[in-house]
Amino acid sequence: MTLPSSSGSDDLDPTAVEDILLQLRRKQGSWVDWAQGCQALHRSGLNPQQIFEETGFEPIHQNQIMVAEQVYQSLLKGGVATTTQAHFNQRGSDCLYELRLLSQADRASTAEFVLRHGLDVDQVRELVKPIKEYAYRRQNQPAFGDSPGDAIAFHYWNLARQKADLQDRSRLIAQGLRFADSPSARQEVEKLLTDFTVVKPQPTPLLPLYRLESDGELPRVIPVAGKMPLTVEDLQAVPLALPEEPFGLVSFSGVGAWLAVPGWQVIFRAEDPVGLLTQTHQLPNYPNEAKDEPVLVVVDRSERQWSDDSYFLVAEADQLQLIWSPTPITTPIFGQVIVILRPKRVLDENYNRQLWQLDE
């Protein structure tokens, strides 16, 4: 059976839905077919839990293969080799899922690199971040080329220079030599075999994380109808403002939204502050084992000069990214991160709703 294309948007009739559910239940076809089937079922109104109950595909697995399928489609557009297409059509969805953070061009070259070196998902997960970070600084590293292998070689070369222990240093040098693609990158790594100078690592700046702690730091945003005298029509023209948790985001019909933040000095000093909503696991240098929660990232769009003690907003393949780099970057900067705001920690959400708790 041929599943609907992942780019389609039409609802499926009951017979088509049952056919896809049966195929998923029997695990017929490749994982790409399963992913496209899950996408079609989602568009038809089935939620992940319903699909799980009908097919045995857990929601987390559904998400993994659907994201991997999008990466796979980007590989096809990127013109990867036929052998690479054939390999990842049948297996390796977990590895492709890890490539989701890379640009389309880097996904294609990295997928071929992964296949050539026979890397498993844990190795891919470990190496994606160095490849992504290298994209911002590659023009400052003339000895290392644009390939994923050189990006990883640079990563291990940089780590090796910071190690005084010869055993650790040798292990990192060996990794760099294993993955280096260009002769110049290999020569640069080999220099460390005779140059034992230890380069002190530059400390990573702390993320400017704050957490709202009191109700006084949670102002409510309301729309303004204008200055009186006003007519009924003026009043009725004001859009309905419904704050959304956890930050009290206010949206309205049309383009735009408002969000109130505490009036801290760092906010007042910003010339052009703009808020972005994201999750902590998407922040650079945030511990993977830490609890994932929504955060509001406030950037000052007027600050576009690189410094090594701040995080910045840049664009990669038209997608905004938050990065830190110890060396000057050539990528255009769209703003400096000035505050990352965590939501207020609420122990009893109904506490503030009880009238008897209000002050007299």
C-alpha cells in the first residue's frame, strides 16, 4: 500500500484510516512509510495516544520517526548519494532524528559522514553539537575545511590543546585524526603530537536565568481602548485579551502579541527588547539532565556587536538560533540575550484564587 504524501493536507476517509492503522499494526513497509502513516493519521484528527492504542507505536516513537522523516526528505532535496538514500530509507531513523538541529546542507553531508564511519546513535548525538557550533566559526579556522569530518577534527583538536594529561590528550588527538577529512586539518591535529603547550580553556559564561518568585513580579497586560471620551464602538473594537500560561502571554486576532515582564534595570536599559518563547533544552550549554521547562528569552535587537561574555541570536538557514562563541563569529548577529526568564514556581495553583487569601 502507498501511504499519502507527507506534504498532503486532505482528510482521509475511514477506509484509508483503517488501512494505515493496519499497516502500522503489522509494521509493514519501512520506517519512512510508518512515519508518513502517522503524519496522515495526525492530519485526520487522531491524537498520538489514539494511534498508540490502535497500533502499539508509542507517542514518543511517533514523534521520533516523524521528525526523522522530515530530515530524510531534506536529505533527498540535498542530493545525497543513492547508497545513503537507500540505507536511511530502511534503517537509522534514530540517527536522522539527531540531525534535526543541523541546516539542510549540513544534514546531507553529515548523513553521508555517519554512514561512511558507521557511527551509532550515541556517537551521532555527541558529534552533532560540535558540527553545529563549527558552522558559526569555520571562517576563522583556515586549516579546517567545511566538511563534518573537519568540524569534528577541530572539536577534538580544540579539546586536546586544553589537556595537560598526556593520556587524555593522546586520546583526543587520535579522535581528531580519525575524523579529519582534509590534509591541512590532519596536519594541524598532528602538530599536537610534538607541541605540548596547554591552552587554558575559556570559561563558558553563565546563562542569565531568572525565576519569577512573587505575585508582584507578574503584572497583567491589558489592551488600551484609547483616551476618553470614547464611544461604545471604540470599546467594542478592543480585542479580547486572554493571558496564556505560564508567562501571561496576551494575543489577539491579527498579527502581534504583548507579554509583560518585570521592570528590571536590564529590561529598561534595552533599546529594542524582543521576547522569544522556547524550552530550556533548546538553550545553548544548558545541562541535558536538568528539568525541561518553558522560558522567555529577551534579546536586545540594538546590540549586534560580538563579545565573548554574552549569548547572541543569529540565523542559520533562515532559522533563529541562540549561540555562544569564544571567538568572533562571521554570522550576522540579530540581538544579544539580556534575560532568560523562567516561569514562577507555583506550589498550589488554586491558592491565589481563593478570596479569603486576599489581603484586607
